Amino acid sequence: MAEDVTSARIPLIPRGAVVFDSLPAHAVVLERLAPAIVDGIVVARRNGSIGVVLFRGGRLIESYCLEDDRRTVGEAALARIHSWEDAQVSAFRLPDEIVDVIQPMLRGEPIYNDLRLSWTNWDRLLDDLHGRSGTYIVELTTPQGRGVTAIREGEHVVSYTNLHDSPGYESLLDDLAAGGVGSILVLRDPPVAAADQQPDKVSAPPPPPAVQPEPSQPVEREPLSERGVAFSRLFGPPASPPSAQVDIVSRPTPPPIVGSPAVTQLLPELKLIARSRLQRSSDRVEILLEDAALQGRSLEWVANEVRRMSIRGVLPETLDELASALLSAGSRDE
């Protein structure tokens, strides 16, 4: 069955043992690769598009295609990938348990698609997911890079980043999370038993969890923000002890720094500049701009951070030019 969804994202896909790398698409017959790959993936890439084909037990089980901001799955996706004569195709073997979590990575139900890292206790979020049934995909996007971790039935399955795209330990994302700036996407693939249980009964959403201050450091907490309340309602009551609750609290905006209003006042224009220069690779810069506006950072600080970034497929010279363009926008406003 095919499914088209607009405004889809390009997923971060793990690499495994290389079967072949960057072959021209016309030299590859996808359907005949199953016996050679057994368990693994084939990834087809062309300018602005990606196709992913999953193999399990020597059979082709899933196809996914993102082209022109439209997601297609199933036979229609396979047909689109076949039509890409200019694509580069790579194949990787992966453990079967990792192949199993790539499916929800491509088609999972979004639980939260813009959870700010600055609002979230990263360790407690993972602890909470470890206490729940089903498969959860957590994708972290920061100015320093992107990372994914997958948790299935309370057990960690795989973690990887754009700089370390081979399967690794769950702690692989800790350095990205430690920066405190970025956004989190959470996808869920619920177990069949949970989905089939009492289908006609709709229960009221549970109240948001109480946030308790640490005994050794009594702090008066602000009420949960609307985003925090929505997050707790989506996840429902915790299966783990209260200490594993996700600690999401609204934080006051810091007083503006001298020279920083330009970021806030020019935010829409700055984001448009980033999109025009980086196209679909602009997400990390846009997140950086939004957080800079919230934190009262100066435009010069943003430009320096942009120059320090490493974005796959984007030349350092392009990031240098983008930083200069952002600064120029601030100069025009003066």
C-alpha cells in the first residue's frame, strides 16, 4: 500500500557492513539483491531525494522514498527509486534487530516533533521510554549534528549520529545533548496488543506529572508549559517510578544582551536566508537561530556558530558565506 505525505523529513539512516557503495542506479537491480544482503538496507540518493529499501531474511520487506518534500512508501516508492537514473546506490548488511527498528523510523507515529532540548532532561526522557512498551525512535537535531537512538520494549537497540553512522551505544548521543540547544523528534511504533486493546473506549488524557525539586537543592519550579503538558498527555501515565519522569518545565527568557535584538527582530528574514542558501540542509541553522532569539544571543554569536558547523553535503565555504549574509542582514537593519 502506498502513502503520500507532504513536508516529510529526510531520515538519518545507519550504515552497516558495506556490500557496495555509491554505484550508479542503472547498474543495480534492487529485487535481485535480497539473497546477497539477507538482512540490511539499500539507500539510493540523488539531489534532494532519498530512497530506502529494507531486506529481512532474504526478502524485500519495505520501500521508502522522499522526493520533492513528498514521502511515498510501498510499491509506489520502489517504482520512484527505479526511475532515478542519476542516483547513487549503496547497500549495507545490518543485524536483523536494527532492520526491524528502521521501519518505525520511516513510518512511525510522531509523538512529539519539536520538543526543545533546552526544555527537556535528556536522561530522564530516555529513562521514561525505557519503561514503556513498543518501539520508540528518538532523533536529536542540534547545531553540532544529528543523532538517533532506538528503544524497543524497554531495551536499547541502536544509536548513531551523522558523524558516527555505524551502530553504537546509547551514550553516543550524550555529547550532542550536552550542548542544550536543539530539537527532539520522537516516533512510536506501538505493540499490536496495545493497539487492539479496547478499541472503542477512549479514556481521558492523564494529568501532567508533578515535577518535584531535588531535596538537596530546593527550587521553586514554574508550571509546565503548554508544550510540556501536551508531551505528558501524549505519552500517558508512566510505567516506571516517578523518579524517571521527564522533567519539562517552562524557562524564563533571559534578559536581552546588548546588540542582540537584531536576532529576534530579524528572525523570519534570517531563517529565509538560511533556507535559500542551504535548502533542505537548513534545519540545524534554523534551530540555532530560534534558540539564539530565545536566549538573547547576538547576531555575531550566531555567525560564529554557523562558521563552526559541520553539515554533511555543505562546504565550509558555503557556511562562511551564509554567516556573512546573516551579518549583512543585521547591518541593513541598523
